[in-house]
Amino acid sequence: MSELDDLLMTLRSQPAPAGLEALDGPVMAGLARARVAAAEAGVSRRGIVLAGLVAVAVGTVATLTPSAPAYAEPLLGVPASAPSHLLAD
């Protein structure tokens, strides 16, 4: 543990590197870019939520609106070998 203490005392007595003084500008510019990106992400998130709400509203209205009864028939007709066709003839 004393080796670690000696190492820290040596680091403490040395001056700070010159590159640390020039570090403030790029860090603050990066924070500003991150704030702008977060604001843009919020706008896009609101758009996605709005689109989802519109989809839910349209689906609900379409479900609740009365329409004609559903009628389906086979695309190519009843095959000749189908059991229901053989019994009907």
C-alpha cells in the first residue's frame, strides 16, 4: 500500500499536462451537440407516439362502424373432389 501512496504523491507533485487546459472547449461543444440531438430525438419520439395514437383511433373507429356482413367464397370455386361437392351432387 505504501507503493501506491508513493506513486500518488509523485503524481501530485507534478504539474498537470498542458493538453488538459485545451480540453474545455471540445467537451462543451460535445455537450451542446448532445443537447441538440436529444431535442431532435424528443421531436421524433412525439411523432411516433402521435402516429400510434392515430392508428389506434382509426382502428377503433373502423371496428365500431357497422358494415355489411362479411361474405367469403372460395377463390377458385369448390374442387370437384371435395367431400361437400360430392355429397351435393
